[in-house]
Amino acid sequence: MKQNIKRLGILIICLLAILVFYLSYLNVVRGSENVVNPHNRRLQEYESQVRRGTIYDSKGVVLATTGLSGEKNKRVYPRGSETAHILGYISEKYGRAGLESTCDRYLLGLEGADRARNYINRLLGREQLGGDVTLTIDSYLQGLALDLLGKRRGAVVLLDPRTGALLALVSNPVYDPNKLEEIWPQLIQDEDSPLLNRAVQGAYPPGSTFKIVTAAGALAARPDASRQTFNCRGLLEVNGYELEDTAVHGRVDIKKAIAVSCNTTFAQLGLDQGAQNFVTTIKAFGIDQDPGIGLPVRPGTMASPEEIIPTELAGSAIGQGELLVSPLHMALVAAAIANSGDLMKPYLVKTVKDSMGQVLQREEARHWLNVTTPQICGIIKDGMVDAVRSGTATAAGVAGVQVAGKTGSAQNPHGQTHAWFIGFAPADQPRLAVAVLVENAGSGGSVAAPVAGQLISTALNKGY
Amino acid sequence: MSGVYYAASHSNIKSPAGGRKVERNLLFLAALYLLAGIMALYLGESGSRVIIAVAAGLTVAAAFLLVHVYWKASGFKGDHYLFPVTAMLISTGLVFLFRLDPYYGMRQFIWILAGLGTLVFTSRVLLDLRFLGDYKYIYALLGLIALILPIFFGKEQGGAKSWLDFGFFQLQPSEFVKILLVLFLAGYLAENRAVLAAGARSLGGISLPGLPEWAPLVIMWGVSLLLLVFQRDLGAALIYFSTFLAMVYAATARIFYVLFGLGLFIAGSSASYLLFDHVRARVLIWLNPWPYIDNIGYQITQSLFAIGSGGIFGAGLGQGYPGYIPLVHSDFIFPAICEELGLLGGAGIIILFMMLIFRGIKIALRVRDEFLALVAIGLTSLLGLQAFIIIAGVTRLLPLTGVTLPYVSYGGSSLVANFILLGLLLNISHEADDSL
């Protein structure tokens, strides 16, 4: 029996030892992961003890800073509503959102050497300091994009396709984060949902901009599709349903079909490649994923391949099926074509420094997805260049620079079509990729394309 | 503390009976720890609140030493380490209760005094425990009655209907029944050990004892478990069950029984998972509490926030926000300790329990009488498993089942019962010393 008692005793002591290891794991390995959960009410308490760090744009412009107002630290957003959707807010009453919440661990000095430093600061009764965060956003371009949207509801996403760095991420309407607590009751009742970040959380039918994805899938499934011609009679019959085109385009190949945005050709290309291949292509573009930019992105939604009947497939191939995507995802589609099929991981936070200026984290260009081949991208790019030169997207043209683009006018149950434009420039060596969406505003070519054109033109002039 | 402990660990057998120097020195440390804790809590403050807390701290520290003086005078030869280690746990609990809510601090203070009285009483009246083995069926009967009472006359609290309301205080019978359970099992196993270990007949290559030998065991276990299910006291059920398995293993060394027991456990927990919503909810929030952060997952996520916020060194006594955790003064006192004393403080508590278990096992190994050895290992397992179950629960290592952290959590029944447990262990060690 002594032997049994000994073994049992060792077992119980081991159980307790496991607790010590597990507790160490929770604290050391998992670190502050649990602490920075926006539901942790301690964050609000820390807020009053810590001088929260500053958020800068890529040029060093202050986007968020902490000033003293009376006894309490007050968060100030010098660019106001312009960056509201990116930065989010911290509010005692209404919680935490946006990058302010995602970067809490750095801004509140809970990471790296700051953790130990602030521990000592607290013991000594000194002010605790948070670290600083620098974004990839250029506040000038951000402001310009917002101005270009004006009073219209919509979103603009501008990024560097070579790195994935997001230069502008705009959602309209906006709100003033400096007055959040006063205007909150109106904000949540406003029918235009100003709190919604349309650029990443919006769910829109992509319309004809999705033909880029359909083209990539068709060319991957059957490389000789590039030499095939289609005869557009302005109508395509699918299982007894008639799919109407905007015009009778006559004999077109795939490039021409992109340039003139021929519905019947792309519906046919969708049917030819089959539901399975179509869905695989959508996934290859990362449309079903949240790429993890620091803001929650709504993954695109679609019917599962088994449920896609031919009429749904033909509709989805021209962006009018059950498929819903965010403007960010469509900007990534453009970026993937621009970067020869190699999609870089999009990101918003460039560098994170602790309160002493020591760099804690530096985001670099990272490969994300192998979307398609350079050959396929070349064919699609030619079609997109033609679309801007002489097709549906001429309004996106920029003097002296070759722009590639694709428009969309997405039908939806809420009224006029959503105006879409996605594209990149300069076409031969793209440095900018863009997606513009304007809700219920008419055709992509006349409403969205000019916004993209002006934004690209200004960005190129600024040296991007 | 462990250094002192180790350096002295071989001297106690040789120390003159009635000397108890090791205990005295360690108790001085515990008393100092308690007073330092109380002082740190009210650093730089004044007023009646401070005076009451400091007075309570001084009284408890003095009471610790008084118990020691009494034992020394009466020639008690119980283990020198059990009481000081327990005193450390009790002190931590008292300081934290004053910090969390002085109301609970004051009540715990009274309970500690009552508990210390019980401890002295136990060490005097039950000094020779061997006779206890003869009344095992009385314990079984008493235990069952004590468990049935709350079902009819009980008061529901925290989802469990396991309290008896006596007006100015409430009694949780299951805390006391756990000791009766150990006494019953020890008596029973000591008597039937040989038969149970060897088995009387063979069934498919596994030798099994006859029905009369093991039926009482299973019945006792099954009934107590059923009662607990009716009381919805999952924590106590888990402790009873694991202690039962531990003692059967210690007595028989037969893995078959353990496997059989685990099989029963899996069957029982699957059945209750299917039958009871509150069991399903526990499993659900164990697997992933985050989607339920606003309702059923609130408590456990608050606990995880507290533990995470503490870091390695803790926020410092009185500097954290453990008040966000519901029931922080009782089942959830451990995350409060982790938040303010950090990983080091939390690990310290666990190490104190390891010391208790270590001493308990030494006592069980040292005593010659089989019944007493089984009581010692049973009580030790009970203590260790209870600490393990609640700490694993609040850290989300295991599904949460509400039990108190022995000697630390607020609770009169728990405290007094655990003092009786301590007294019994000490008496057995006294016995062991005699038999050397």
C-alpha cells in the first residue's frame, strides 16, 4: 500500500505542477493577448493612468494623440472624421473599435520593455507612457478620396500592389470621432449607418468588376480561351431564363469583352469553366478570407459550389448572383492582376515603437496568395487597358499615364445601380491599385471611374 | 519559505517532544506575512476601517501562535509544517478578503477564529483516531442525511442548491460530508482491502471481488453523486468522485478499478451533458467562452482578464481590478490573487498546496495502521484535488465547477470543515510519531 500512496501522491503533486506551468504559459507565452480584449474593462481604467501613444500617418502627420483636458486624458483626432473608420474610438460608454482597439497593447504600453517600464512607473507614481503606431495611410490621399466622394455614400481603397500597403481606406458617410459621445445616439439611428466601415465591412454585389475574376478562372481552366471568340447577340439563354446584355457586341474575344464589358461572353465563360473552378478562383483571390489588416474585414459570401445552378453561375460570373464582396476585396483583385498574380498581404500598420522610440514591430511586404499566372494577368491587363483607353472606363484615364481598369454597375434591391471601378496604374509597372464604390449612384463608368482617375493622377504626382 | 522548510525538514523527528521549534519559527513568518499584508493594504490610510482590519490581523496572528503554544504545552507531536503552511494560505485569503470587501473580511475573521477553535478541539478530542474506523456505516448514513437535507430545506445560491439556511449563517453540508466520505471509505477499504485487491472470482481474465464486497462502495458513490446532481453541485460531485478513485487506487493498486471508475465517470458526465442545460453550458464556455462574453461566459472571461492583467509580478496589492469578477471572494479568489500578486503569487499559492500534499503523503507513509494511512491519503487527496479542480477551472484548463479554494476562499463551512481535515491529519501524524 505504501507504494500506491507514493504513486498517488506524485500524481497529485504533478497535477498541481501542471497548474504552475499552465499559469506561466498563460502569462508568459500568451502574454497580454487576453488583456487587450476590448471587453476587458481594465483597459478603460488603464486609460486614465497611461498617456496613450500617438498614431501617425506614413508621412508623420498626427492622426490621434492624447491631450490633457482638466484632470483626465482626452483623445484627440486632429484629422477628425477623415480617419474615423480606420482609427475607431475608445469610449467609456460605447467601448472600443478600430485600430485604437487593435493596437491597444502598444498604445497603452503593455508590450515589450514598456510593460516593465510602466510597472516601475506605476510603483513610483510616475506617469505611464504608451508606444506609438505609424500607419501606411497617407492622410492627404485619404482626405482627397473622401472629398471626391463628397456627399455620396461609398468607399475608396487605394494600395500599393507591390507591397500590400494601404494608402487610403475611405468609407462615407463619416462621423467626427472627437464628438463621439455626444453624437452617438444620432449615429446609431442614422439610416446611412455612418459607423459602418463600408470599405471593409460592406457587402455589395460586385457587378461587372467581377468579370476580372471570371476571366482569370476561364483562362486557368482553358488556356486557349484567349484565342476563342464569342458572338454577342445581346442576349443569352440559360435554362430558359434570358440574360440581357447592355448592347449587341457582335464577335468579341476575351480582351475585347473586358474592354466593352460584354455580359453574354462572361456568362458563357462562367458556364464553361463550371461552378467548381469558378469557386476555386474566387478563393484564390482571397475573397472568402479576412486578410487581417487590423480591422475586421467581412469575408465575401457566395453559394457553395454544389448549390450553384447554371442560372446562378451565369449571374455570378458577371457579379450579379448571390455573391457579395467588400470594396477591399475588389481592390485586392486589381492588386493581384497588377502584381502579375502574386497578391501581397494588405496591411495598415507600418511600424510600432515603444514609448522610448524602440521599434517593436516593422511590417514589411509579405506575399499572401498565388492567385494566378503572369500570362493570364497579361491578357486581362490588356483588356483593362483597352477599357480605359476606348471602352467603358475612359473616365478613369490620366494624361500621360496608362491606366488599366474595369467598371461595374451593380444592380441591387435598393434603387439605382452601385457604381464600381477597380484598376491599377501605371499599367506597365503598377504602383497603385484602386477600388471605388459609390452606392446607388448610377453607372461605374460615369460615377466611379472619374474618382479613381483623379485619385490615381494625384497620387502619381505626389511620387507614388 | 521553501528554503526554511527544507533546511528544517529532517530535524523534526529528532526534536524533543513538545519542543515544536520548527513550527514556532514558521508560524512567526506566517504571522509576519499576514501583518505585512494587512499593513500594505491600508498603507498611508487611517480611520476605523484600518483599525478594525489591523486588529483582526493581529488577533489572527496571535491566535496562530496561541494554538502553537497550546500544542507545545499539551505535548502534541503532530506535524510541524502543516499548520504554518495552512496559516500562510489563510493569511493570504484574509488579506484578500479585506481588500475585496471588508464585510467578507470581517466574517472570514470570525470564521477563522471559529475554525482555529475547531482545530484545537479536534486535536484534543480525536487525538486517537483508530476507533473511528469502527463506525463507518454511521458516517455513510450521516453523510447521506446531510446531503438529502438541502434538497428539501435548502437554499439555492450560485446555481447550486446545497446550502442550509440558519438565519445568521448558512451551512453547506457537502463540505463536511466530504470528510465523512473519506472516513467511511478508509474504514471500508481497510477492512476489505485484501479481497478487493485480489478478487474472488475471475471474469474474462479479470479477477473481480464478489458483489457483497464492492456493492456498498458503488452504492455509496452512486447515491452521493445522484444527490449532488440534484443539488446541482458539480464541483463537490467531482471532488467526491476523484477522491473516491484515489482512495480505491491507494488501497488496492488495481488500475482496473480506476479504469472502471473513469468509465463510470465518462458515462455519468455524458449523461448529465445530455440531460442538463447547466452542464452543457459549462462545457460550452470551457471550449470557447468568447462568444458568450456578455452572458454565461462573463465570469470565466473576467477571470482570464484578471490573470492576464497581473503579468508576472502582479499589479500590486490593492492596485488591480478584481472586483469585475463575479463571486471573486469565494470560488474566484485565485484570479484576484493572480491579478494583484502576479504569476509569482499564484504559483506561490499552488506551491503551498504542494507542500501540504507532500506532508500529507509523508504522514500516510509513516503511519502503520492501515485505516489511518487511508484516512491520511484520503484527506490529502481531497485537499489537493479540490485545489486543483478550482484553480484549473478558473484558468480554463478544465471546465469550471464551483468549489472553494481551501483555506483561501471566503466561506464558513468550507473553512471549518478544512480545519477539521487539518486537525485529523495532524492527529494521524501525532499517532505516527508515537508508533515510531
